[in-house]
Amino acid sequence: MIEIKTPAQLRLMRVAGLVVGRTLDKLRDAVAPGVTPDDLDELAHQCIIGEGATPSFLGYHGYPKTICTSVNEEVVHGIPRGTKRLREGDVISIDCGAIVDGWHGDAAITVPVGAVDPELTELMRLCEESMWAVFARARRGMRIRDLGAIVESVVLPTGFGIVDHYGGHGIGTEMHQDPHVLNHSRGPRGPRLVAGMALAIEPMITIGDPDTRELADGWTVVTIDGSYAAHFEHTFTITPSGPWVLTALDGGRAKLGEYGVSVAAEEP
């Protein structure tokens, strides 16, 4: 069942989204050679709890940490550990969620560790760009599958791979809700976008073959060929006056402005 939010409920989601956005900003600044994913997890926990929010991920189906940290060939759902330090040239995806008054925010970034190969820089740029293209082009009345087609239009001409099966999702009083938002245009068209629908859009792309497998820990998803991956995510909604990126600190104003798109008022 798809949960349609009232304007008041979206404002509550915005509060949770801002907690996530501020936490990810601090985590981005903390990424450096020598830091462990567990160091980042402890920082994230302090940030979220310090704002009076609850981590979405901790305890979710038994997940043991506050954030997901996926390094290099790890695509998503990596469990933060203190046994392996980040190295110059790595890339790390950090996925973060928070709950405020029962409403969820969910977002992810991929961050370079020091200086990285130019191909990795381009991988991260295109992954993030494909996400923002969805926010810029999404309109009420479009189908869910149309969002995946937008991701494809940005990524496929570059030769990078799009990870299948995993994707975005509805979000609200639960972190994962219907509909499932895949990053390709195959399969059912899905429901139409309507005002009050909140979605987490999260493209995952790879330098090499996009086929993946899950590790024995039951969480970490890696590329089968060992190629590096990037992952970005924001929670957004479509209001009568335009898109509103609930986990972006400025609501998406700066980035969507590059597309000539006006962001919805902060109070839809």
C-alpha cells in the first residue's frame, strides 16, 4: 500500500530529513585515510541521538549499526567495522536514516578518500547527477518506471553499469514502503506519481559489470567482478508547486536550480 502524506506529515518528514542531511555533512567531513567505518558509525550515532532523533537502521531486521558503509566494490548495506581503515584512493558510500516523531528520512552519499582515480570521480558525479535528474524531471502523473528511465538516460550512454534489483522505495511511517523504484525502465510501469507521495531515489552504478552478490554476513552487497561502485540517495516528494528534496539541507534549491526547476515552498 502506498502512503500518501498530508502537508503537515511532509513537514514532519522534513524534520527527519534535516537530521539525516546534517549528519551526512559531518560524516563527509570526517572521511579521511586512517579512519575506520566504525569511527563514522559512532559519529553518526552521536549526531542522530544528539538531535533527539532515532537511527532508522539500528536494529532494523537485526542490522547491528547506525549507518551502512560500503567501501569500493561494496555497493550497499556494508556493516561498519573497526578492523579495516580507509586508504587513500578508496571510495565509501554512507547510507543514513533517522526517525523523528515516527517519520523517516533516508539519504546516502559516496565520498572519495583523499585523491582518487579520475574515473572514480566521474563515476560518483554521474551517479549523483542521475539522482538529481529524477528530481528535476519527475512530474505528477508519471509512472514509477519513468523514474528508472531517467536514471538510464544519464548513466547508460557513459558505459557505466546500473545495479539491478536494488533501488529506491516509498518512505514515511516506515523506512521501506511501496512502491519499489528500480533504476531501469524494464518491468511493470508502476503507479502514477501523485502529490503527497514520498520516495527515496537511490541509483547505484558501477565501473564494471553491475552483477552483484550478497556476502555471508547477510547484508553487504558487492560486485561480482570486484569493480568499484557509487551510491547516492535522497528522499523527495512532489508537491503542487514542485519537487521538495526532504533530506537536502536547502530542499534541493541549488542543485535543481541548475536544471531551471524551482523548489517547492518549505511549507507545501
